[in-house]
Amino acid sequence: MKRVLLTLVFFGLATMTAVPVMAADQGHGAAVAAKTARAADAAPDQAKADQAPATDQAPAARQKTADKATAAGKAAATGAGRGETAAAAAKPAAGTAATPARAAEELKPVPLTNSDCVKCHFDIAKDLDAHGGAHLEVNCTGCHQEHPPSGTNAIPSCSECHDPGENKHFATKGCTSCHNPHHPLELNFTTVAATKPACLTCHPDKGKEMAAHPSAHAEQDCNSCHNQHGLGPGQYQTCLDCHEGHTPDMTIKDCLKCHKPHSPTDITYGDDIPVAFCAACHDDIAATLAKSGTKHSEMRCVECHDGRHGKITPCVDCHDQPHDPYIHKKFPECLTCHRDPHNLAR
Ligand code: HEC
Ligand code: HEC
Ligand code: HEC
Ligand code: HEC
Ligand code: HEC
Ligand code: HEC
Ligand code: HEC
Ligand code: HEC
Ligand code: HEC
Ligand code: HEC
Ligand code: HEC
Ligand code: HEC
């Protein structure tokens, strides 16, 4: 089916254009006016080929539109695509064939331009203007090439411009669950059913980490903790939103000294862990050691249990073999005589 793209079949409206253009441009501010004007110049009428987005030609054709509109001058339009466009432009009347003859004679439909959209879709134009990012340059008609009721192909697929073959992220599903095309980088993950597949396209290391260290967190979707794309206040849930600390005074910073959020059961730490944190679960040992009165009681737990939870540093790493070699040969275990590292027999 050949159509005139973006043709208002609502003929009464065509006659209104002159007045609202002024109102819209003034009301909406210079930025939108400038952008829409620029895009309108760059892609004057969008009267392009018959593009069903599902076909293979559609991506290339729409991509060109974007390229033109962005003025980024990616690749120049290919010969084939231009041919189609020109062909479509040459037959502009096809789409209006069904229109009542009287109306068609008296009121020729005019193609919609970017500066028209704001008149009826003010909020969207405002949104795109403020938060559109790179899509601001694409502009309304760079994406919306038809308009209901005459055009049924009003909504573009992301894949028309973001080729799924280009990178893994563009091959995920549910683009608009994360990205509103009118503010594509203002992301809110909380309403997305499953973010993980998309997140892992750019953060594959997190997937590997979770697979290497299975945990209850690895079973969760990323958005159970990450509401937005960032680590600013309120952009993610912290440990204490869901758990209690092992001691009442532990802060979130403390949690992260021992736990990694994406592999919380792989517990590693530096040498700055106070005895009290270990004592939260090993209070018996801490008490024994403190009471023992040996030189070991002046040490922190992590001096002998360094780096990783459960690790035990052998006595000889610090003391070598201090006694007569004969004694060490006969009694290879230091604790045969010294009994308990936390309560040394001397
Ligand atoms: C005269 C008012 C008017 C103008 C001008 C106008 N629109 Fe619309 N638009 C509407 C109305 C009304 C609807 C709802 C139509 C429907 O649901 O059938 C609509 C619906 C849409 C839709 C949704 C289509 C769908 O299938 O859900 C898109 C996209 C759209 N407009 C884009 C544009 C763009 C882009 C422009 C400028 C090139 C524009 N409109 C100009 C009134 C307008
Ligand atoms: C980068 C492509 C792109 C640009 C630029 C763009 N849109 Fe859209 N628009 C879309 C897509 C995709 C949807 C469908 C969103 C969805 O399904 O959630 C949409 C939906 C719409 C809708 C119907 C749904 C709604 O949100 O009300 C309207 C109306 C609309 N756009 C108007 C506009 C106008 C006006 C502009 C310019 C100010 C514009 N769009 C710019 C891609 C775009
Ligand atoms: C008509 C072409 C076109 C369509 C359709 C389109 N985009 Fe884009 N988009 C672009 C261009 C051009 C850019 C800027 C260059 C680039 O990143 O490739 C862009 C950039 C983006 C960006 C980065 C924005 C920024 O400010 O850096 C996101 C996110 C995005 N697009 C998502 C989407 C999603 C999701 C859809 C479908 C709902 C979509 N796009 C549909 C053309 C399009
Ligand atoms: C689970 C949420 C989610 C889904 C689903 C999703 N994205 Fe994204 N997308 C993101 C995040 C997060 C970024 C990074 C944003 C940033 O850098 O600020 C991003 C960035 C982008 C960018 C700009 C960066 C780039 O690589 O050029 C584009 C374009 C884009 N996405 C397109 C898409 C398309 C197309 C789809 C569907 C095939 C899609 N996204 C699905 C979350 C998502
Ligand atoms: C299109 C690629 C892309 C997608 C998709 C993506 N990210 Fe990112 N993300 C990035 C890049 C690039 C950075 C690094 C930005 C920086 O260093 O400032 C980043 C950084 C982050 C950060 C750290 C931000 C900071 O302030 O340090 C978090 C948290 C994050 N991403 C979580 C996620 C989650 C959760 C998802 C899925 C909902 C996701 N990302 C999807 C590209 C992406
Ligand atoms: C149980 C909560 C939780 C889950 C689930 C979670 N994260 Fe995180 N994530 C965090 C916390 C907390 C931080 C901040 C860590 C810090 O401050 O050092 C973080 C930081 C990040 C960062 C930036 C710092 C870094 O380590 O690179 C990225 C990227 C990230 N997460 C991606 C993801 C992805 C992708 C998923 C899903 C596969 C995910 N997260 C699931 C809690 C979580
Ligand atoms: C959105 C809620 C949420 C956040 C935020 C969260 N967790 Fe969890 N975490 C859970 C759930 C649910 C479980 C599984 C049930 C349980 O053990 O309570 C869990 C389990 C754990 C486990 C045991 C894992 C296992 O497989 O046995 C550890 C350790 C843990 N969390 C530490 C942390 C730390 C540290 C943080 C901060 C970086 C954190 N959690 C942030 C929800 C959360
Ligand atoms: C000194 C290191 C250390 C610090 C700091 C620490 N944890 Fe733990 N945490 C552990 C160890 C070790 C385990 C594992 C116990 C086991 O094997 O059962 C654990 C287990 C957990 C578990 C699993 C359930 C349980 O209680 O056994 C959760 C949840 C947890 N920690 C949350 C937190 C939170 C939240 C914080 C910060 C407030 C925190 N941890 C700070 C060492 C620490
Ligand atoms: C949340 C409670 C918790 C915290 C905090 C905790 N542990 Fe443990 N720890 C345990 C549990 C439970 C076990 C026994 C189960 C196991 O082997 O994981 C254990 C076992 C050990 C073991 C013996 C491992 C073995 O192979 O016999 C050592 C050593 C140890 N912890 C040292 C420490 C040190 C040092 C700290 C402080 C940095 C600490 N723990 C903090 C709960 C904790
Ligand atoms: C991380 C190093 C480290 C490890 C491991 C270690 N010690 Fe010690 N030990 C010390 C230090 C430091 C002292 C105090 C030395 C001093 O003040 O001269 C000490 C003192 C001692 C003393 C004298 C105690 C006193 O109060 O005078 C004995 C006995 C001893 N260690 C035995 C052992 C045995 C047995 C083991 C293995 C079970 C062991 N140590 C493991 C560091 C270590
Ligand atoms: C001087 C070194 C040293 C210090 C300091 C030390 N430990 Fe140990 N710890 C050991 C050694 C050696 C073993 C192994 C004992 C054995 O093989 O019977 C051990 C064993 C353990 C065990 C597992 C066996 C058991 O007795 O349950 C736990 C738990 C433990 N230590 C916790 C702690 C805590 C908590 C602290 C601090 C309050 C601490 N340790 C301080 C050297 C030390
Ligand atoms: C046969 C029993 C026995 C064995 C086995 C043994 N010790 Fe001792 N150790 C003693 C006695 C008794 C003393 C106290 C008398 C002394 O100062 O010579 C002592 C003292 C020490 C002291 C304190 C020395 C000082 O100068 O204050 C250290 C350190 C020590 N032993 C480490 C070790 C280490 C490490 C091992 C294992 C490699 C070990 N011992 C094995 C019996 C033993």
C-alpha cells in the first residue's frame, strides 16, 4: 500500500495550521522550535517509501532519517534507499484515494511537520525537549512517519535504528519497558518485569560473578536492588533496607568490607576489621582470647584469619620453628603443647 506519510486526513485541521504554528512556536520556546525547524529542513516531508517496519528495508530507511535529522552525518543515504524515497514522494496522492472526493478537491491534505506535533502533543514535545538526549535530534518525524487514522505505521521499532546485530544490548527484549523514547536515558527500573538479561548485556562481569558464587542475591533480579542507573542516594537499595547488621552499630560501609553485593557468600575482607565484628558471631572465642592474657590477646582476629572468612594462618608463618628441631620433629603440631591459639598454654 502506498501512502502519503503523516497526512492529516482530518481535513478541517489542515486549514488551522497557520494560526497554531505561531502559537506553538512561541509557547514552547526557542529550543523546540529550533529543533523542529532543523529537522523539518533536514527531512522536509518524510514522504518516504512504503515502509512496513517488519520488513528488511525498513531499518535502513528509518536509520537514514535519523542520520539526516541528527546532522551527525553518519553514513550517507544509500542509493537504493533514496530511490525508494523519491519514488514514494513522486506518488503522493496514493494514500488519500479513499477520501471523499469533495474534500479532496476543496482541502488538499498537508503533510505534518515537526512544528505541528507540539500543537496537539505538547507534553511529549516538552519531554523530548528537556530529556530527549540524542533523540531530540532525531525529532518527531524522524521516528513517527505516519499518523492515524490514515497511517497505521505510526510507531517505529527500536531495531529500525538500533540494529540488533550491532551489539548485544540492541538484541534484548522489551526496550520500552526501560526506555521511554521521549526521554531515553531517564530510566526507572522498578516497573520492569525482568531487567537482568538487559543489564548483563553491558555488565557481563556481574553475571559471571553470580554464577561463580551462587547466593540468594544471584537468584534475584537486578532491580530488586537497583531502582535507577547509578549509585546516588535513593538509586539503589542498601543492605540495611533488607537486613539487620550483625551488630547494631554496623553501617553499610561496614557490610561492604566483608560482603560483595553480587556474591555475598564469598566473604573476604581487609585488615581493618575490628574484633567486635567477628565477635558478633564468635563471642565465645573473643571472650576466651580476651581473658587469656597471652600476647595473642593483643592481636585482632584478622591478623591470624586474614583475607577470607575461615582462613587460618599457620603458626610457623609468624614464628617459624622456635624450638629445638628435635622437638618439632617429634611434635609437628604446635598445639600439642600450646593447646589453643586463643588461650595459649605456656
Ligand atoms: C491536530 C492534532 C494533532 C497533531 C497536529 C498531531 N497529532 Fe498525533 N495524535 C493526535 C490524536 C488525537 C491522536 C490519537 C489518535 C488515535 O488514537 O487514533 C494522535 C496520536 C498520535 C500517535 C499515536 C499513534 C498510535 O498508533 O498510537 C503518534 C505517534 C502521534 N500522534 C504522533 C504525532 C506526530 C509525530 C505529530 C507531528 C508530526 C503529530 N502526532 C501531530 C493528534 C494530533
Ligand atoms: C526516537 C524515536 C522517537 C522520537 C524522536 C519521538 N517518538 Fe514518539 N514514540 C516513539 C515510540 C517508539 C513510541 C511508542 C512508545 C511505547 O510503545 O511505549 C512513541 C509514542 C508516541 C505517542 C503515543 C504514545 C504516547 O506516549 O502518548 C505519541 C503521541 C508520540 N510518540 C508523539 C511524539 C512526538 C510529538 C514527538 C516529537 C516531539 C515524538 N513522539 C518523538 C518514538 C519516538
Ligand atoms: C529513527 C531512528 C531511531 C529510532 C526509531 C530509535 N532511535 Fe534511539 N537513537 C537514534 C539515534 C540517531 C541516536 C543517537 C546515536 C546513537 O546512539 O546511535 C539514538 C540514541 C538512543 C539512546 C541514547 C540516547 C542518548 O541521549 O545518548 C537510547 C537510550 C536510545 N536511542 C533508545 C532507543 C529505543 C529504546 C528506541 C525504541 C523505543 C529507539 N531508541 C528508537 C535513533 C533512533
Ligand atoms: C532493563 C533495562 C533496559 C532494557 C530492557 C533496554 N535497555 Fe537500553 N539501556 C539501559 C541502560 C541502563 C543503558 C545505559 C544508560 C546510560 O548509560 O546511562 C542503556 C543504554 C542504551 C542505549 C545507549 C547506549 C548505547 O549503547 O548506545 C541505547 C541506544 C539503548 N539502550 C537501546 C536499547 C534497545 C534498542 C533496547 C531493546 C532492544 C534496550 N535498550 C533495552 C537499559 C535497558
Ligand atoms: C548499554 C549499556 C548498559 C546497560 C544496559 C546497563 N548499564 Fe550499568 N553502566 C553502563 C556503563 C557504561 C557504566 C559505567 C558508567 C561510569 O563508569 O560512570 C555503568 C554503570 C553502572 C553502575 C554504577 C554507576 C556508578 O555511579 O558508579 C550501576 C550500579 C549499574 N551500571 C547498574 C546497572 C543495572 C542494574 C543495569 C540493568 C538494569 C545496567 N546497569 C544496565 C552501561 C550499561
Ligand atoms: C542484593 C542487592 C543487589 C542486587 C540483586 C544487584 N546489585 Fe548491583 N549493586 C548493589 C550494591 C549495594 C552496589 C553498590 C556497591 C558499592 O557501593 O560498592 C551495587 C553496585 C553495582 C554496580 C557498580 C559497581 C560495580 O560493582 O561495578 C553495577 C555495575 C551493578 N551493581 C550491577 C548489577 C547488575 C547487572 C545486577 C543484576 C545482574 C545487580 N547489580 C544486582 C546491590 C545489588
Ligand atoms: C532488596 C533486598 C535486599 C538487599 C538490598 C540486600 N539483600 Fe541480602 N538478601 C536478600 C534476600 C531476600 C536474601 C535471602 C533470604 C535471606 O537470607 O534473608 C538475602 C541473602 C543475603 C545473604 C545470604 C546469602 C545466601 O545465599 O545465603 C547475605 C550474606 C546477604 N544477603 C548480604 C547482603 C548485603 C551485604 C547486602 C548489601 C550489600 C544485601 N544483602 C542487600 C535481600 C536483600
Ligand atoms: C566482619 C565481616 C562481616 C561484616 C562487617 C558483615 N558481615 Fe554479614 N556475614 C559475615 C559472615 C562471615 C557471614 C557468614 C556466616 C555463615 O557462614 O553462616 C555473614 C552472613 C551474613 C548474612 C546471612 C545470614 C546470616 O546472618 O548468617 C547476612 C544477611 C549478612 N551477613 C548481612 C550483613 C549485613 C547487612 C552487614 C552490614 C550491616 C554485614 N553482613 C556485615 C561477615 C560479615
Ligand atoms: C555472621 C556471623 C559470622 C561473622 C560475623 C563471622 N563469622 Fe566466622 N564463622 C561463622 C560461622 C557460622 C562459622 C562456621 C561455619 C563455617 O565454617 O562457615 C564460622 C567459621 C569461622 C572459622 C572457622 C573456619 C573453619 O574452617 O573451621 C574461622 C577461623 C572464623 N569463622 C573466623 C572469623 C573471623 C576472623 C571473623 C571476623 C573477621 C568472623 N569469623 C566473622 C560466622 C561468622
Ligand atoms: C599472625 C602471626 C601469628 C600467628 C599465626 C601465630 N602467632 Fe603466636 N604470636 C604472635 C605474636 C605477634 C606474638 C607476640 C610476640 C612478642 O610479643 O614477642 C605471639 C606470641 C606467641 C606466644 C607467646 C605468648 C606469650 O603470651 O608470651 C606463643 C606461645 C605463641 N605465640 C604460639 C603460637 C602458636 C602455637 C601459634 C599457632 C597456633 C601461633 N602462635 C600463631 C603472632 C602469631
Ligand atoms: C594468634 C593467631 C590467632 C588469633 C589472634 C585468633 N585466632 Fe582464631 N584460630 C587460630 C588458629 C591457629 C586456629 C586453628 C585452631 C585449630 O586448628 O584447632 C583458629 C581457629 C579459629 C576458629 C575455628 C575453630 C574454633 O575454635 O571454633 C574460629 C571460629 C576462630 N579461630 C575465630 C577467631 C576469632 C573470632 C578471633 C578474634 C576474636 C580469633 N580467632 C583470633 C589463630 C588465631
Ligand atoms: C613439646 C611441646 C611444644 C611444642 C611442640 C611447641 N612448643 Fe612452643 N613452647 C613450649 C614451651 C614449654 C614453651 C615455654 C618455654 C620456653 O619459653 O621455651 C614454648 C614457648 C613458645 C613460644 C614463646 C617463646 C618465647 O621466646 O617467649 C613460642 C612463640 C612458641 N613456643 C611457638 C611454638 C610454635 C610455633 C610451635 C610449632 C611450630 C611450637 N611452639 C611447638 C612447648 C612447645
